[in-house]
Amino acid sequence: MKIGVFGGTFDPVHQGHLTAVEEVRAALALDQIIFVPAGQPWLKASRDIAPAEHRLAMVKLAIGANRHFTLSDVEITRQGPSYSIDTLEELQGQHGRHAALFLLLGAELLEELHMWHEPARLFDLATVVAISRPGFELCGLGDLAAIRPDASERIVRLAVTPVGISSTQVRDRLSRGESIRYLVPEAVEEYIYERGLYGVGRPAARDVHG
Ligand code: ATP
Ligand code: MG
């Protein structure tokens, strides 16, 4: 069983997340991808994050009927900061020792990986996969050598179809009253308007479904 572990703030989840990991799943023949919304993102503490229940609900809606995608609340229910190393250990425990874990990271995270908690051990617990992302260098070495000498060569680098969407862009567009149609799955868009997330109401011109 090959399991991709895809962590993130998912504030909100968008099409860039979905298209990227679907390509990774196919390329690496992963059986399952577990989306793991972060509880208390310790590197993003400066910004207000939407409540975990909403971020979880939006990922659930985004996954929809895709049986290869699942959702885990391990980082939401855990107290204190969310460390990927703890998440990998917990998921390994849940899925048994025959599960091979793949830690999926967008390319921009390679630059900060050396600042993560126990970064060297991530390589013992999982195959680290770096996913291309527009505007970020996939092959840049950064401070990877500071983690462990073989870190860079052990990382699996995968170029996926470039989709330049970010959650920041989605939030910014909402704050300006601009459309986010097709940037996020329709059900996620509806959820955002229904719950009034990101301080917005539904744009006047937006069609109501149903
Ligand atoms: P924010 O702008 O709030 O940081 P984000 O779009 O970067 O949001 P995150 O929840 O921070 O989304 O990212 C979760 C994971 O998805 C990270 O590994 C990130 O690199 C990856 N990712 C996000 N957007 C893309 C994209 N458009 N293409 C490829 N990978 C992406
Ligand atoms: Mg991000």
C-alpha cells in the first residue's frame, strides 16, 4: 500500500491542490492520498486562519466521491503545533508497517524544509516528493544539504501541469469581491459564501445554484 500524505493549511483548498496531487498519485501509482489540514500552522502564526472545522469541511467537499483521496484530522485534533514528523508517525501507526508513506510537498517548501522539526528523520519515515509549482524552483538545492548530505538526491521531484492558483490569491480575490469560480471546486465556493468565510458575501452577479 503506497500512501501519499498531503499536508497544508487548505485555507481554502483549491484546484491547484487537487490537480497536482492527482498527477502525483498517477505518476507514483499511489493507492491513496491523505489530505491533512494543519491545526496550528506554526510557520504561519502571523495570519488569522479560518477555523479548522471549516477547512476540514472544505477539503471533504473538494474530495467528493474520489475514492483515492481521504481526509485526516490528526493535526487538527492534536494539541500544540503541527509537526509533519508526528503526523507521519501517527499515520504509519494507523496504517501498519506495510504502508509506504510518501510526503508530498509543493516546491516552495524545499526552501524551508531545513527549518522543520527533525527534518532528517522525515527521510527515514517517508519518501519525500517535491511537486512543481509555478514561480518556484524544483531543483534548487537551498539548504537541503544542511538536513543530511543525501537529502537532495533522495527527494523525488515531479513536474506536474502548472496551475498557478494559491489560497492567498483566492482569499485576496474574495476580499476584493472578485469571482473565485473555477479556482476552487463549486461545492467549496458555495460553502465559502454560505458560511461567510473570509469576510465576504456572495457577489451580486453570482448565480445561485439549484
Ligand atoms: P497559502 O497561499 O495560504 O500559503 P497555498 O495555496 O500555498 O496557500 P497550502 O495549504 O499552503 O496552499 O499548501 C498545501 C500544499 O499544497 C503545499 O505543499 C503547497 O506547496 C501545495 N500547493 C499549493 N498550491 C499549489 C499549486 N498551485 N501547485 C502545486 N502545489 C501546490
Ligand atoms: Mg502555502
